[in-house]
Amino acid sequence: MVPPMATPRKAPEDKQKPGRPKKGEVEEKVAKAICENLELGMPLDLAAECEGVGRTTVHDWMRGFPLFAAQVTRARAAGAKNLVVRALKGGAGSSAANWHLERRYRDAYGPPKADAERAEVKITIEGGLPRE
């Protein structure tokens, strides 16, 4: 009896290995999906969580990969631009866009901050209080 010949397994082509990506590795598809969520105006943590990436992981990626950090910055700016366009267009959704702009980008779109000098109030009483 002749034993069956074993044929070597073929390596899968263009298939991703099962499991999580290696630590310190940013998947292109995931990064693109996160940036698309940011362009809609989502906060970074929620945009990452929608794609199954944790908050700390996406912040680690931003610190470790300057290209990913630049993509995130551009996507955030595009999201702000979309909110501004919607706010300026008027009609349905413009007040919600204004609300988001005022709260997310307070320095640029929020109400002006009171100056510390103006906030200081001096009260002087002339003549003093009546004595008992």
C-alpha cells in the first residue's frame, strides 16, 4: 500500500491573516473608514469605535504614525467645513450645524469670552453706611 502523497498547501494570495493587526500597525481600510466618519463631523473617539478600534489604540496610532495623524487632521477639517457649509446654507439642519460648531470649535465659532478686565467690577460707596 502506497501512502497518499501530501501536497503542500498554497499560500493564500491577498488574504489578510485572521486575528488582530500587529501592534503598531494601521490598516489602510480602517484608517480610511475612520477618516470618512470624521468628515461627517463625528468626534474621533466615536469615529474609531464605529470601526472597532478603541480610543487608546487610535490615539496611539496618531502618536506613532505621522501620516495617519495628518489624515485625521485633514478629515477633521473637512468635517468642520461640512458643518460650516450646512450652517451657512440655512434651512433644515443649519441650526444643528451651528450648535455643533459652537460647542466643538468654541474658539472659532463660540460666543466671545469676556475679558478679565471687563469682568472685574469695582464698587465704591461714598459716605459710608449709616451708623446705628
